[in-house]
Amino acid sequence: MRSPARYFPVVFVALGILLSSVITIAQQNPRDEEGHAWWQHAVFYEVYPRSFADSNGDGIGDLRGITSKLDYLHKLGVDAIWITPCFPSPQVDFGYDVSDYENIDPMYGTLADYDRLVKEAHKRHIRVILDFVVNHTSDQHKWFLDSKSSRTSAHRDWYIWRDGKGPDDPPNNWVSIFAGPAWKFDPTTGQYYYHYFYPEQPDLNWRNPSVESAMFDVTRFWYKRGTAGFRLDAVDILFEDEQLHDNAFIAGTDKFGRPNMDEKYNRRLPEVHTELQRLRKVADEYDAVLIGETWTPDVNELKAYYGEHNNELQLPMDLLLTSLPLSPQVLRDHIAVVDAAGGWPTYVITNHDIIRSYTRYGDGTHNDDIAKMMAAFYLTLRGTPIMYYGEEIGMANNDPKTKDEVKDPIGKVNWPMEKGRDGERTPMQWTPGANAGFTTGTPWLPVPASAQTHNVETEERDEASILNFYKKLLELRKKEPALREGDYIALNTADSNVLSYLRRYKTETVLIAVNMSTQKQQPSFDLSAQKLQKPQARTLLQNGATVPAGAFKTIALEPHGVYIGKIR
Ligand code: NOJ
Ligand code: CA
């Protein structure tokens, strides 16, 4: 038997390596005096790679295209980009059907292009986050091809296979969120497999430890390439009831006209949280951030995703915000819950699955002012914002006009009830020229006429543009510690037209007031409860707002006007 002393040198070397890598990570990612990590100060920006910038004229955006726009993103004030899936994929769900987790789809470039993108981004202090499609793979992934080949194949249990109840009768009544049943019969082995999304997206079986370890290794593969974290796709459906109980039907119908189902047995199972804790442990080895696609029917449920000991997701996205009306009362109540959830809030007003914020909030008359107002609101809350490409120039939805034009399968299958998500995924509008400067070829989705006015080149020249408003806002976030670190204190909580609040940090106070109504408003402020007896205001940024000279008392706000000021 070997003596334990013989292991000492090995142990010391290993400890040395571990310590030095911990020190390197700590040096790269120092915490501020509040103990806040980089992702708590960062502004994230979602890039839909198909539509951002096309470098080779095939009409589809690519990684080199993104790299060529890093200067733009840097000047805008973005600190991290999240790239939606760019891995090899048959593109049935435009990349959310991954056939190889450890490569780049040739349509987007190569691993070398990715490495260069990360390197160039880091030069500009921009981190890169990838999209991890955890719940399902493509049906063309080699794991699934093997899994379906026979009942005894090595990967059989990597997916969820079950016998039907009888001929043409699936194992239970669960439905796919995209259309039809969630089970597909496979004649080769005479069983059904489970797919929450399209049949081409079979669900992985996360109860199988081999799946877990293979997927954890995928994250390590990307962390080692300098990837700073992941946005986790569809985390709430990682697990299903093992007994496959039928779900109950509940009142009402969904957007496809199907009876609503209480997804008690295939959504938000407690096992999700255990798994997120394990995934987080791997992320912590690399000081990486995990952002969650966390749809919750009730905002109070968001709290669970941070983990009881803040050991699950650092940034569970508040996606409910995208479905709320422009009502100060509703938004105030909502923010109060998110802000009090105990974790770091993560705000989003639009993404690649939702009608663009410009269109959703716009009233047809004040659209540009409303876009600025929404930006001033969500970019000054306590927490981390995640922008969506084109939001900063006021890009509008451009929905398909006929079924033939539709590219997104959910629009094809469910037309006309559902037009699909093409409208919010159109090419980034860089110039007023041909194809908005996105490609020299034919863009994969059409560019709307509004690109003539709402594009980067034109807006950069216009001091009053939405783009310049965003730039000033992001600059302010960097300059004002109160906007990054400060507490959120709601003001005038009975006001149903103007949403106002303070951000307070040490001796710094910033007041934000946004008029959500189409009428002029003149709110008054009594800040004595905040021990600001004779306050003075200094404007930091405004749109349609004036503050009378002298002691600060009131703000005159135009319809959808915005005021951000420092109070002393
Ligand atoms: C959520 C993604 O955001 C969406 O685009 C996709 O279709 C589904 N998850 C399935 O991966
Ligand atoms: Ca291309």
C-alpha cells in the first residue's frame, strides 16, 4: 500500500492550481464594495444572430456580422451580449433545436469565429453569454438518433419514451405548447416520445445522470472558451411526473383555441430547483452567470428561482412585465413584489418571442416618446436590464401579411390565430439604405418601411432620437451610483398617471418620474419622509419635462414625458 505522504506533492500542486484559478477569476471579476458582481451592474443586450448583421451576403446574420458591430454596442453602453442559439441545428425552431451543443452552425460561422468574437468583445469590455437549450435537443442530435434506433440503445433512456394507452392513444393527455399532443409515436420501436415543443424537439430525460453530466460538460466546454454565462431556455419544464398523470383542464381557452390545461404534472416540478442548484455549482466554478427564461403565472413565484440560499439562478427574468399595461398602479405593485423577492431583479420589456415593445406599448401617436418613457422606466429600476436588439432605435413589429410569408412554424400551423414570431425577429435596421444595411443579399425576413426613419445611421445624427436617448440613459447608469446600487423607493403611490420613485444610495438620491398618460401632468413631491426638507433638483435627463426654479416641489410633464434628476 502506498503511504499517504506520497500524495502530498500532488495535493499541493492541485491546491496551488485551484487557488491560482480562483484568484484569476476573482481578479477578472472583482466585486464592488456592496459585494455586487459584474452582472449586477451590467446592461445585457440580446442578439438574435440570424437578424443582427450579415457578413457574407447570404441574407442571414452571422458571428462575423456581430463582431463587426461590437464598436456600435460598446458606444451604446452595453456590457454583455446574449446570443440566442448559434449551434448546429436543422433550424426547425430557428436554433432552439440543437443537433450539436459543442459547435457553431456553419451558417453562423466557425468555432474560430466565436473565439474571435469573444476576444474582440473582451477588448471592448463586453462579455458574451450563450443560450443553453436545456430541456430538449433536435431530433437530429446524435443522442436522439441513437435513442430512437432501438429500445436497448445506449441513449434510449436519455429521452422520455413510453408505451401508448392503446393504438393511436398516447401515454397521457399532455399537449405541446406549439400545437397538438406532446407525444409522437415512433414506428421503429413502437413507443411514443415526449416533446413539449415541436416533435423535432424531443425532451431530454434529466432524471438520467448521464444526461446531466453530458449537459454539465457542455457548459464547461463554453466556459473554457471565455463564455461568461448562459441564458437557460425553458427551465421550468425540465422535469415531468414519472407516473405521467393526466393534467386537469381548466376554464377558458389558449391562444390557439384549445381548452386551457393546468400543467401540474409537466411544469414547475420541485426537481427543477434541485437541478438548477447543481447547474449553478458548475457555473460558480467559472464565476459565470445564469439567466433564466422564467415564465411565472404569478410574480411571487419568481422568488423561488433565486434558490433558498441564492444558489439557483442569479438572474431569473421577470417576463411577466412584458404582459402588463401602461398603468402606474399595476407597474408599481408589480415592481414592489419583484424588488422585494430577495434576489437581484432582472427586467425585460421585449424579446424574440414577444411583440416588440415599440408596437406593444405604442398608441400610434406618441410611439417614440413612449419608447423613451419605457426605457427611462425599466433602465432606472434596481436590477439588471436585458435589452433586445433594435429596441434602442424603436424597431416595430413587421408581421407576415399572408400565411405564405410565414417562416416561424407556429405561425404556419396556427394561422390566422397566431402569426408566429417573425414580426419581432426582422433584420436590424442599420441604415436607411437597401435592406436597412443588414445584408447585401436578400434578407431572410423583410425589412419594414419604417426602417427609413428608425435606423442607426439616421438616429445617430439626430440628437433627439430614441437611440441617443438610450445612449444617454446607459451613460447615466454608469455614472450614477444611485442608479446602480441604490434602493428603490416608490413615491406618490396613489398617482394613476405618473410613476415616480427614488433611487437612494448613501448620500446620493436620483428621482425618476414618467408620465404614462396622454395628458400633461404636474405631480408634486413631498420628500420630507426621506429627510429631504428643502430639496434642490438638478436635471440629469429629460424628455418633455420642466422643473420650476427654486426649491424642488413639482415637475411639469408633457404626455409620456420623462424626468430624471439628482436631488440634494
Ligand atoms: C423559448 C425560446 O425563447 C423560444 O424561442 C423557443 O421556441 C422555445 N423556448 C423552445 O426552445
Ligand atoms: Ca451570413
